[in-house]
Amino acid sequence: MEIRRRDRALVEEHHGTIETLFFYEFEELRSQTQGGYLEFADEFRLKAGEELEPHSHNSDEFYFILSGGGTMTIDGEQAHVERGELVRIKPNLIHSISADQGEDIVAFAFAISYMAEDQLGYTAYPKDGSDPKFVPLGT
């Protein structure tokens, strides 16, 4: 599981006019995201006690936790996530997030997709153990 925390040194840029905290250095993910496109950028809220249905898709997805905390599960591995952390979910890994700390989770999310135009969607993995199913985007 890849979680980047805010415990990194600030870097002065633009002739010292700003300080930047890089979660990923310039060009660090170029080879891993080559051929992708920005699928979406959004802010989401997961209400306290709720869990996002486990799912996968052919996208690099990132969650930056703005407030709250909970449990992130990626490919069977679990980790606590909290405000100020950036989670990377690599393509096609089954993932979910749970607001199990008694408060809502608010996160900024974006994805770099590799899906063909005729294959936009995700695969849901129902918690009841029934067969995974493809869910087209927008449904």
C-alpha cells in the first residue's frame, strides 16, 4: 500500500516565493502513468460508519484526506489513513475505504485512467460474496 504523509521537507521554488511539499517528485510517476488521461477530479464525503463498496478499475486513483480518518483497504492490505495523507491506488487493485473512526471522511480524489472508451466503468466485489460484476460509469 502506498500512503504518502506530510512528513517531508518543504522545497523552495519560484525564486523563493513559495514552499512546496511534494507527495511525488516531478516526473516520478511518468513511466507508470504514460498513456493515461485525467479521468476525474472530485471531493467526496464518506459518512461515519459507512464503507465504500470494494471495487477495482483500470486507473491510478489518488485520495488526499482533507478531514476525518478511517481504514483504507487495498489488495487485502489495511492501513489507517487520516487528514493530510495521500493514498495511491494502483490500477486494477481491489480497494475500499471505511469511515470507522466515528467521523465522516472528506477527501479530494483524482484518477489517471487507462480505460478504453468502450470499457468505462469498474468491477464491484459485493461484500456478500456474490460474483463480481462490471458496472458501467454513470449507472
